[in-house]
Amino acid sequence: MLGKTNITTLAEGAVATEIEDYSWIQMQAGINGNFVKAIYKNGYLAAITADGTVVYTKDGEVWQTSRLEYKDCRLNDIDWDGSRFVLVGKHTEENGQRVLIVTSINLVEYTRMVWDENTAYDREVLAIFPQNGICTMITKYDTILYIVNVYLTENAVEEKNITRLTMNATKASTVYYSIAKNTSGILIYYAAIDAYECHHTISKISNEGNEIQVRHSSDDSEDKRKRKVSVFECKGTLYAMELVKSTAYNLNKITDSNEIIPVCTGQDFMFVDGVYFNECQVFINRHDMLVVKKSENIGDKTLDDMVEVAPEFTMNCITKAFGQIYIFGNQGVILKSSVETNNENGITVQALSAKKALAEAKIYTNEKYAALEARIAALEAANVPE
């Protein structure tokens, strides 16, 4: 037995009905930046790159781009507040690094929000969560994170309240964070590492800006200091993907009541994002995809169930729009799912178990060939006259 495979033989010109059988078409947007976030709101599928480029489409086929022309511009998040898009990050002014908050109705013309306060917490905005006329933001100054609630007027930021996240390490030499959102608020993982120990914190921020600490730990062992958590949302549920050792990860679900429930343990999944599509949960890591159908349990899945989508690209986020799945990655890569099995522009998709089977078959063939060569050489040696 060479192992389980997800590949189904489909007739030429057939239509794929299973997500695992979709082909993937690389869309052309004409940019090279690394995507960090994508959303589908108000009829727009929009995505931002870290270096300040926005790409968008209103039909899933024709892509437009715009660029925020600010010095050292970095974008971290994009959301929709009910009447306009809000994009946040940072840029450089004469006095140094400052927050960047811009709004747009059509992603062509942008209005920069003026924030007059020049205090310690306004150096960079990592995430924004608009809800009921108030925006909850996670901001960063040096190694300290803050929760800032604001009103966004037509062209300005009006502060409501500011709170420093608990368990921030003021003397940390290295910080790592991961942020996800659902309709109830923000989930953030924050690690502050110094020369002696590392503080790991998972907190939920409500839409009122209140912090609820879900878990906190501190340790000084080298392995645990390297432990990192990636958080993401799928089907309205918040997940935390935690590296526990080498290539083994634990996937935990964070409930609305702030409980941590293990979903699967010890698998090398390393998910970075997910989406709910056609009654399936679709999870991606940097190159592969896992599909969990309605009747299935992710805890029963293994690496053999993973499907390789982009071996030559790095995938960062996934969303659904216009009845299809879209994946955004590094170097401006955008992939769109296609149910057409004979699409000439489709990228070859292969189950990881099929790759493993091919590799094992190659090893088996090479071993048999080597044994045959050795046997032939022995027979020839036996027939050589003395």
C-alpha cells in the first residue's frame, strides 16, 4: 500500500464538485508585494500588501490597483465600517514614525484620518475592528501594545479610551504577535522575549475594548521561548495554532466563553488562515490546503489529507467571493479556484499523500533496478573464462 490519496480521476472537460479537485488559476494584478489581509465587503474583493498597495475587483476577474504614497508606508489591516473601507498601519513623517489611518469608499480616493495626539501609543496600528460606530484598534509602540477605542469622523480620529494590554514586557528585546477577528471582537497572541524568559499571552478584546486574558504563561527554557502561536478565523470561530515541538502543532478553538478547546494535536499542519465554503472548512498553511467536510472531524485528519496547492508560492490568507475561493500570497500572487478540470491556465494540484506515494514508488524502482544491475554483473562475472 502506498498510502491514501485525495486525487480523483476526472474525465476531460468534467466539472469538479469537490474542493480537493478544484484547479487554481493565477490572477494577474501586476504587483510584487506580499499580501497580509483580504476581505470581501460591499461588492468589493480587496486585499492589501505590507508595502502599501491595494488590489481590488468587483467581478473577480478584472483587478485594479492603487497605492498609498506615504514614506515607509506599511499596511497591517483593512476592514469595512458600514459605509467605507478603513486601512491602518504606519508611515514616516519628519518627527519620526506615526500611525497611518486612511478611509475610502471606492479604493481609488483615500482620506487620511488626522490624529492630533502625539503620545506613546500612536506609532503603529496593527489591527482595527469597527463596530457600532466605534473602532477598536490594537496599536504598538516599541514592545508595548495598547487597546485604543476611537470614533472616526469624516477626516479625523477622536479618542474614546486607551488601555495598555496586560502582561506586556517593557524590557523585551523581541516581540511576536498574531491577530485575528470575528464578529465579537479581536483575538491576539503576544509573546515578549528577553534574555531570561518569554511571556506568552492570548487575549480577547471585546467590541467595547475590554481585554479578557484567555491564557498566560512565562518560561525560561530555550524550547518554550521559541514557541509561537498563530491565530486565525474560520466560519466565525477563532483558532490558535501552536507550535509545541519541532514540526508538531496543536490546534485549539477559542470559544465565545473564552475556553480553549483542543481540536487536533501533534500534526504538522501549521495553518495560517481558513474559510468556510460549500459547507466545508478550508484551512491553508504556506503551501497546502486541508478540507474538512460537514460530516468530518478535523481531529481525524492527518498529513495524508493535505492537498498541495502552491509549492512555488507562499500563501498568506484565504477568503471567498463571487462564488469562488481566493488565496493571496507573497510576491503579488492571487489564486482563484476553478471547477473546470481542463482549464489550460490551471495550476497542478496534488495530494501530499500522492507525492509521498510517487516518492516511495521511485525509491522502490531504484532499489529493484540496483538489485537487477548487481545480479547481471554477478552473472557476467561468473561467465568470464579464467
